Amino acid sequence: MAATGSEKQGGDVVKSYYVSTPIYYVNDAPHLGHAYTTVAGDVLTRWHRQRGEKVWYLTGTDEHGQKIMRTAEANNVTPQAWCDKLVEESWKPLWEHLNIANDDFIRTTEKRHTDRVQEFVQDLYDKDQIYKGGYEGPYCVGCEEYKLPGDLIEAEDGTKLCPIHKKPVELLKEENYFFKLSEYGPKLMEFYAANPDFIQPESARNEIVNFVKQGLQDLSISRSTFDWGVPVPWDPKHVIYVWIDALLNYATAVGYGANQEKFDGTFPADVHLIGKDILRFHSVIWPAMLMAQGLPLPGKVVANGWLMVGGEKMSKSNLTGIKPQDLTSHFGVDAYRWYFLRAIAYGSDGSFSWEDFSARYTSELANDYGNLASRVAAMVGKYFGGALPEATAAGDAERAVQEGLAKAVASADEKIGEQLDFQGGILAIFDFVKQVNGYITEQEPWKVAKDTSPEGQARLATILYTAADALRGVAVLLNAVMPDTSQKLWESLGAEASLGALADQPVQDAGRWGQLPVGATVTKGAVLFPRLEEKPA
């Protein structure tokens, strides 16, 4: 169940476990890269909810800036109309399609955000943290960022290009307001040293530490050459730099300046999930802004790698953008949610291929997991009329399965819940699935069933109860990753009727053996992972 606001225990505010995605630019429809980060956040927050924690999961859209304005102009509509259309027709429907259980969706054009952004920036100005100046330098509209000359790459004809978008930068000269970012370098270095896990993975941390060590320049925080943005409150000829505007969503969405109780019970974020191309904004500029206001800093900034297709980062500008619906229509939503987190170590770059997805789906989901669920349900139906039998003849083989489940729970909880090692957690669960498959192969219940003696039937009952209760644990562990198929398995085991809702099962308790009651009605439902059709043309 989604958390709402802050709660109190013994008079103290209990802070929500607060996770955010980046807020995504609405210059186009979302692609696999956007969905990758959002699904990761959904799995993480579902896992913590199932630990019994109060959770807040935030996503949203970044709707100001020159890039949005130019995109809208190219489509002959106003920037607001463009944003409204993309958000309502592309972004929100995709998150619903992918079963994303976010608690809030923030848009930077909303009044609840823009008013608070102006207050925050005005406060920095009043504290003498902002001054007026001028700036000239190379600017990438795609990044909405002035680039350092050393950051640029060179085309064959000598043109200077943005290293991310591979497009020419523009030389801009304008009057700006500046935030005294240069003053915060030593404070940031001290913070990084005291909080070595603040920036993850380690390669990202090393990059930022080296960057800040070289000395920071003051940051231009306004633009005066266009007007699609939040006006600077003391000088409305300027609009607030889109990244200052965007970063503040993490505060405005949880009540900054408007709902102190909610803010105290949620802020700061425990985890900011981001793409590595926006690492500096989140690990240098954002904490410096918070330091300037005396606000607490986030727990972690975790940068995922890039999804690659043909060696190119997946993005619309590189023409490798693939719609998530292209895959979910073939593989299903749950398999989609599972695949990217299982196939790619979070924090590393990873290559996507249709062939790899198909192979993993067939081997791990259909054959290992889905087939196990079908076989167990079919045998309980065939040999015990669908009523779960009692295990009265357990031995070393059964104890090994029980120990395997306990190990899988402990490993998955640590890896997913604490380390954000989604791949490692999923592999721990599927190692256990393989163990249960091996157990059934070794015990050969179809042969044991031919022994009609009381001892033979007790042994058969024990084998099938062991397999069923193992699957009960798997359903709980995979609920955060694949909620729909986990629910189907839960119901087929008779667990919904006997143990209650799957979402209410504490994940850390999944390894407690023997939770499925004897006599529970086990039914063979639809195949969890149907055989794939031919790849669409």
C-alpha cells in the first residue's frame, strides 16, 4: 500500500524511505533507457514496502528550458501544450502499463513546484549566495548545460561537439545570475570523505571526486535569451536555469515550503536514481544548493549505466530509441521488468538484443520457473485432488531446500534492499528455483506415486508439499520484480485464501518454512510464461 505523508510513533516523525527517478525531459516519448531507471526504482520501493516500511516513490517530468521550447516550436504548438500532450499521452500511460507504483508524479510546470522554486532561489539571493554577472561559452541545448572546453569532442571537420549528444554546441554570451558554487568545493570534499557510499558506483564517485578536486566554477543559474521557464523573482527578464528548477522537484514534491510535516517525514531522498550523464548535477550542484540552505543531503546518488544498441547509447538523438511497448507486446510486462535488471549489472553499461532477451526468457522464465510452477500444481492435482498434502516424511533433501530458501531470502534482501544489486538479488532467487527443480528431478515424485503403501504416499506428499512451500517463498521474493505473475502463482498455490494478500507478506519472513497450510487448494492456472511466438517483423 502506498504511503501518504508522514506518520508519528511516540511523538517522533517516522521518515519514509524516499526514492526518486530523474524527472524526464518531455521533448519526446519515453524509450527503454527511461523505463530502465523507473522500473529499478519501482522494484526497490516495492521491496521496501514489502519489508513493512513506509515508502515514498517519486517520478515526473522536466518541462522547462530551451530544448522543450524548440521542440514545441518545431511542432507548431505552445510549450505548455506540448508538455501536456506528451505527459498525458506518452509518459503517464507508459508507467501505468509497466505497473509502476509511484506515489507522486511531479511536473515542473505545476504551481506547487514553480512557486517554491522562486522562494528557494529568492532565499539564496537574500543570503548573498547569488550575484549578477556575464557568461560566454559553449552550450549544449540537449544537455541544457554550458560545457567546459575540455569536455567537448571534435568532428572530422573540426566542429566542437557535445560528447553525449554528438551534436554541435552553440557559443552563447549573455547576462546571467550566478550561484557561488565555487565556495562549496571544500565542503563537498569533506562530505564525500565522510560519506563514501554517497555516490555509487565507485567509478562514478571517483569521477566526481576528481572533478571537484580541480576546483569548481560559479554556476550560471539564469537565462535571459528565452522565456520558457520559471521567472527569476527579483528580475523577471531572466528565467531560472532549467537544472536549478529541475533539481528542486525532489524538495517541492514532498512539501518544501508548503507542508512542513510531510517534508520532515520524507526529505531528503534516501536514494536518487539517475543516469550517469547527469551525475554532476546530482552529486555536486544539488548537494551544494542544499548546503547553502542548511538542508539535509540525500543518502545516495546511484548512477545507472547506459543501455546500448549497436554500441550506441540508447536515445532519440542517436536513433536507437526503442519503445518499451515494442518488447512488452511480445514478452509481456513482467518479463520486461525482469529482463533488464537481471541481464545488466545496475551501474554498468549494458547491451540489449532481442536474441538475448528471447534466450533468457525461454531458459529461465519459461523452462526453469514457469515449468516448475506448472509441474507442482499438476502433480498436487493429479495425486491429491488439488488439496495440499501434509509433509510427514521430511529428511536431508527437504532440509536442504528449506536452507536454500532461507539463504535466498537473506541474499536477495541484502542485495536488492540494501546494495541495489538487482541482478545479484534476482540471481539468488533463481538459483533457488534451480535448486527446487533439481530436488524434484532427484526425488522423482512421478515414480514415488506408484508406491501406494502408506510410506510411499507419505513420501510423495512430503515432496510435493516441499516444492509448493518453496514456490510460496519464490512468489513473495519475486513480487517486487514481477507482480502480476507472482500474484498468479500465489493464487494457484491457494495462498491468497489461506495466507492473505501477497503484498502483505513480509519479504524478510519469506524463508520461514511451512507457511502454506495443509489442505490449501492448489490449482493449475494459466501458464506463467507462455511460449514465445516468432519475432515480429
